[in-house]
Amino acid sequence: MDYREAGVDVEAGRAFVEQIRNLVQSTHRPEVLGGLGGFSGCFALPGGFKEPVLVSGTDGVGTKLKLAFTLNNHHTVGIDLVAMCVNDVLTVGAEPLFFLDYVATGKLNQEQLTQVVTGISRGCQIAGCALLGGETAEMPGFYQTGEYDLAGFCVGIVEKSKMLNASQVQVGDIAIGLASDGVHSNGFSLVRKIIDTCEYSWSDRPPIFEGKTLGEVFLTPTRIYVKPVLEALKAGLDIHAMAHITGGGLPENLPRCLGENQSIQLKIGSWVVPPVFEWLAIAGSVDSAAMFDTFNMGIGFVVLIPPAQVEQAIAWFNSHDIAAYAIGEVITGSGQLEGLLT
């Protein structure tokens, strides 16, 4: 017997690495040292920092992958993977430097996984970070045929004196919500439950989606906020703190950027909620509290700024093709999100 008879094709693995080599190299920054194929990826720290702080983040795509398997469409989940990591790193004001991925599958399908890496490469290009390397593990008997799992790891950098944290947040600061591109990569266990229980098909085209199928709507990738936010900081926008709105929605994630004895008074109705959330609430008979606890409800990222800069901030993000809204105000409190259901 040999390894191939046991289910692992080493030659296919080598061929896959060669197939994605150009995708990886297309993301490289000047600081990347060496090429693909070594035991590790090497990256020189950029110059110009007095006290550089490295910031790391890791995440996955979750059960959204089940939709990619069902539709045999793997082009965008790689963008989701990058977005979930780089948006987290961004919250302290860090610039993502490099990204690594881990892909595990039962049997390596080059066409399928090349689609995945194409998405990862595209996500890195949008975020401005290098795809420094990764690992592809073929694990027969561990994953169902045609399925895989993804994990991502990102490292960023920020000047220590410019790091954002809750100590900078002041009562009276305004929460500026940046629009999401839909469900992003959270809440898909509930999404799939609604689809299955109500016997919808991913090929259905509800009128509310103006001709798009459910599959197209829900595979829309997570928006990457890195470049517009970093450029806003460089342009002088006085951002005191930031939050990435992921699992747990606004109630769980927005209070994470507050200081002691602070809360946020949310202004319901102050932003546009995408039709996908209305459809989910009606189709699944999901009440408002559960919707806010599960989904981003149209706000994918939040920055806290002084009241005097609200108009400037909204205009800035609008000019970068991101709808932005004043969705709340920091008040004295105990770390809660107030006014959610009023």
C-alpha cells in the first residue's frame, strides 16, 4: 500500500501549489521575503515606526461554507475568510500586513480549492495585505466528499501611541455605522434552518431581491473596511474606537469598544436595513430581538467620533462608496446598548 491508496495524493498537492503560485504572488508587498514553498513565510517590518505593535487576528467562515458546497460556488468564501480577520485587526487602528490560510479537505479538488484561493487572494488585495503562505491538508475520512474547512490568520501593525482603545471614548461621542453588504459571514446556521424548514430552494427568486436567487444573495461576501478606514485616520478623522459587527450583532459587539460606565443609545430607524433581513424575519418568523442578536442588520462596522465630525465622517465614507449613518450616541451607563427595541 502507499499514501495514495490511503486517500492522500501527494502529487496532486504539489500540482495545486503550483496552480495557485501566481495568485499568492499577486498579493505580495515589498516586505515579503522569499517565495511560496518554504516551511514558513517571512516578512520584514515596514519602516517609519518608533514603537511598532503587532496585532493578530484569526477566524473562519462558519457554516456559510455549506451554501458554497450546495451551490458548488467557491469564488467568494475566500473573501469572507480574509474579511473576518482583517476587519478585526483594523479595530485598533492596525494596518494588516500579511495573511495565512489553512484549508482542510477530505480529498483535494484542485478546481474547487483554486476558486477558494482566488477569493483569498482577492480579499488580500482589497485589504492591502500579502498572502504570505498557508497549509492545505488532505484528510480522507474526516470530511465529507466535496467539503472543506477554512481558517485564516492575519498580522497587522500600528504605532503604539496611535492604538485605539476604550480609554479614548467619551460620553457624547457619536457612533457612525458603516453599511454591510448583507448577512456577511454570521448567522448562517439560522439562515439554513429557515431555508430548510420553510422548504425554500437556493434557486428561488423572491420579488424583494429583484431577480437575484437566494443563493446569490446569501453568498455575497463580507465587506472589507480596511482601506477607507485607515485612509480616514490618515486624513485626520478623530476616531476614538471601532467595532466590527459580527456574531452577536450590534448588542454584543458595539459595547466591546466602550470604556467603564459607558453605554450607547442606539437610534433605531437611523440607517437603511437591507431587504435580506426583512425577508429572513418574515420567512422564519424571527422576532426583532433575535434578529439583532444574530445578524448585523445592515451595519458591518462602527466608528466612534466626536459630534463635531459627524458630517465630515459621513461625507468621507460616502465618497468611498460606503453608506454611513449616525446610529447612536455614547452615554453614561453600564456597558449596554440602549434603545434597541424602542
